[in-house]
Amino acid sequence: MKRILFALLIPFFANAGVSQNDKSVDESNLVVSLRYADTTMMGKNNDLFGFSFATGLKEEGFGYALSFDSQSFDIKGRNTDIGVENTKYDYKNVMFGTTYGVTDNFYLIPKLGLTFNRYKSKYKGVTHIPNTGMAYPAMKYKSEHDYSMSYGLDMMFFSKRVAYGFGITDSDYFGNRETKANISIGYAF
């Protein structure tokens, strides 16, 4: 967490010597941001990373926003006599929204999107030999996936040309609805 906070402070140091003659945020056409959220599954925290794009940066103006979040992790299971059980999780979330400039330096971004969840499980099972009545232990595989709707609201603040964001997203997270907060940092081009 200390590394993330330090990374968020880097643009303040980078902007310390920026002159006032640079383009203002109102003249910018695009903001590119990196996103981070912390999720919890089975008592363990897992990092969720993504990126976003936003346009239309004018006071009382509208624009568009697109964000993509992704996560992939494994949970190791028990050791068995024929192998190690494990489960692999994949999470993807794509959201599209509109930007609205409340002031020159503050923007609201309501979004709707689609979430994809998939997990693959490898576990010890029993395989039957057809027509013999015999069985032997074997590693079996199970895979499930799901698509669902997601929605959220992001807020973006500007300091010179650096965009700082905070948002809340509600999406399906492997069978459970989860509301997660995210932070983002970006740059206005």
C-alpha cells in the first residue's frame, strides 16, 4: 500500500515546476488513467488493475469515458497423492460512460458495463472405466463462466494536467455482488 501511495504522489513532484503557460485542462481532448482497486475473496486481498480514457473536458460539457479492469489469480488447494488441487480465477470488467464537467477541475463520470467472471478448478476425483465397473483416482477439471451488468460512478479532479480519480463500482465478483472503491491517476493530453 505504501508503494501505491508513493506512486500517487509522484505527479505532485513532477508538476512542481510546470509553468502556467501550459495548455489548460479545458483545451485537452483526452485523459488516460491507470486504475487500482482492492478486492477480497475468501479472506485474501487481491489487487485489481485497469486503465481508463475520458474525453470532453469542459465545464458544463459532456464527453465519453471507457474503462477496463482486469484481475487473474490462483488459489492453491491441498496436496493429494496424484497432484495439487488449485483454482484459477479471471475477472474482466469493461464500462462505458459519459463525462460531465461540474467545474473546470472536477468531473463526474457515471458508467454502465459488462463483467466477465471465469474460474477453472482442478481437483482430485474418480474416473470410471466404461463397461468394467472399475475406477481410478484422477485429476478432474471444472470450468464455469458468467456475464453480468455492472455500474459505477467515478469522480475526477485535476491539479495542473494530472488527473486524480476516485470511484465506486458495483459488479458481480464470482457469484457475489461486490461494491468496490477504486483510485486512479492519469494525465490530460
